[in-house]
Amino acid sequence: MDYTPAVLKNKGVPVSLAALREEGGKWVPIYDAEGVQETEEFHVRFTHNVIADVEELWEGLAEWQEGMELKPVSTLRRTFALLLVESVEKAGMRLLEGRLSDYSSAIGVAWAIANGVDPTVASRLLAQAVTVTEEQIKALNENLAEAVEEIEEAS
């Protein structure tokens, strides 16, 4: 992903989303022949229209920010529905499993840029957030592997 200041300022914050197709009236993820989920790049950007829609849906920006704290996943999904101009269910299907931290970071950085934060500073913050997320995932996997080993040894 390109997190350069120019991309952040002009396009928005890039994230990976699941590619979907409609099957029997439902949206389903697309997988390639090896079973790898196909993705698409999307740029999170808060335009005035999106901000106005956020205000209307949550009855104010403070309520939206409170929703991000109290109900982070459902608020994130609804926010992406606004950004993608899609139904909440379809937007939720697009969010890749295990990447909620990436999406939260993208929303935070895009919101900061919309409020005047220098994209150069935002770029550095985003790079740090990505590093922290990767470290957390690695630590979780290591802890789970150790737990599995302990269970297998105890059996």
C-alpha cells in the first residue's frame, strides 16, 4: 500500500477490501483457484458529503465518535457503507477478517487529514499504526501456537 503524503492527501488512505460477487441474491467473497481471497484497493477519504452523511446518520459528529468507542465494529461497518455507497451488509462483507485495526487506523488518519492534519505527519502515524498492528498479530499467533503446543503435550 502506498502511504505517501501525496496519496493520502489526494486519494485517501488505502485499504484492502474483499472482492465480492452476487450469488443467489447474496454477496459472497471471491476466491482464486488456490483458495486465496481476492481483494480490491479502496481509498478512505472524508469529503464534505461523507461528513454530512455521518452527521445525519449519527445525529452529530460527537455521536459518531462515541459510536467508534462504544460500538467500534458496527460503527466502522456503517461508516464504510457510507464511504462505499453500499448497503451495510455488503460493506460488512467487504471487510477482511483480522484487519479491523487497519480499517480503524484508516478512518482515524482520513478523519485527521479532513480536519487539517498535514499528510506528511499522517503518513508517519499510519506507518506506525501498521507496524503496531503487524506486531500484535504476530504476538497473537505466537501465543496461540504456544497454547496449542501446551495442550498437545498435556494430552
